[in-house]
Amino acid sequence: MRERIEYWLVLAVARSLGWMPRGLSRLLAGLLAWAVYQSMGRLHKVGEFNLELAMPQLSGDERKQTLRGVFRHLGWQLVEFCRMPRYTAENTRDWIRTEGLEHYLRALARGKGVLVLTGHLGAWELSSFYHSLMGYPMGMVIRPLDNRRLDDFVNGIRCMHGNRVLSKNDFARGLLTAMRAGETVGILMDTNMTPPQGIFVRFFGVTACTASGLARVALKTGAAVLPGFLLWEPGEGRYVLHFGPELVFARTGDADSDILAATQQCNDALESWIRRYPDQWLWIHRRWKTRPPGDPPLY
């Protein structure tokens, strides 16, 4: 019964926001995000702590402003997701553009597969959806939702234009198969992990347990790895799908050392993009929760 209620509630919200004028739905989502920002004390506290840990140069007011931006962009992403079934290549042309597509096309042309290094930065749900609208469907490594009906509903929208979901529960095999077929897969690589799936490298100068699967698959298959993010550009008043240059991993013959170095490169790339758009990253996630043996907890 609870799953049904959750499903119908989400469906009602999605339909309401999806058919409202875009400006009005964004305004309502912004107000909702503001209410959540004011009421969710634990998330607010985690965000403040993470910002102080990772970007200590920010003042208290700057941290609060950054967090307000985080919640605002989460509200906007809710609107975009609800409206995605109505989006086409034509009706998104005026408010989304692509930058660095040549990096992606060059990597794709090699035929060894492409791993898009991404994270919870900007409009990550719209990012892969828009990529498929432009004629480049991709796989996505996603953790299934606990509510199966909601999971089916959400994945149905994600995959409307050829995208496919690779379950996080068995993604290694799916990744290897996709790379051998020369396909593209996006991986959200900015969440806290636990060993053995995660290894300890630095992120914003602090040791963080980080997924090593992308590095392992890239080193094994020769797949290209490049950053990709759909980010809101305030100066333009639109989203830009950015593709960064391909990351080149060293191969020394020491597999463990190469995986560690490649995973660190991925974290460095993620960090560089987050520093450019700090109010669009999910600071309210407990990214540094898993600590090396002997280290005290941070949260």
C-alpha cells in the first residue's frame, strides 16, 4: 500500500509540474526547495560541514549562499525531470547547447567505448536524457529505487530515447560488455563508497573512499574516459552540456598502482569542475563518511 501511495503521489506531482508553464513550475519548485532548505536541519548541517572541510576559504555567508544555490538547482532539476517527456531536439535548442562535443566524438570514433565521468553536479538527470535527444544514447549506472513501481516509472523517462540503465548491483559485467561493443556509459563517481568497491584517494585534499570501477574498466579495455556535465550558465540563461578533454591514464605494469593513480585523476577532474560551479554540486551528501582504518568519523 505504501509503495502505491508513493507512486501515485510522485505521478501526480510529475504531471502537475510537467504541464505547467516552465517559468511557473520553476518558481514553485524554487519555493519548495527554499522550504526544504529551511526545514531540513540535518542536510543543512552536512552541507555546511562539507563546504568548510573542502573549501575553507569561503566565509560563512558564502557557504550559506552556496547551499541555497544547491537547493535551488535541485528544485529546478525536479522540474526538468517532470518535463523531460515533452522535450525534443527542437524545443530544447534555445535553452541548451553543447560545448566540447568534438572530444566526445573523437573518443567514440576509436571504437573502444566511452566512459563519461560525471557526478551529482548541475542537471545530471537531464544531461544523459539530452545526450540521447541529440542522437547519442548511452548507458547509465544507476542504483535501483526501493519502490519498484517508481523505479520503473523513472527509468521509463530516462530511457525514452534509447538510453539504458545498468544496475549498480551488477554493473561491472555490463560495463565490460558495453565497452567491447564500443558504446557509451555515464558513471556518477562522486558518492561515498566502501571497500572493496571503493579505494582511498584524495578529494578536495581530504581522503575519500572512491569507486574504482571506472578506472579498472578503462585500464582493462582501453575505453576513453572524459568528463561530461550539464551545467546552468547564469550569464547565458541556459544549460550547457560540457565535454572535457579525454583523461589519459598511465600504464606502468603495476595494476594496483595504475588503478589508484587513475582514480585519483578522476577525482581531480571532478573537483576542478565542482570548484567552477560550487552551488550546483550535492554538498548535502556525506561524501567523506567512510574513513581509512584508524581514522575517526567525520560525521
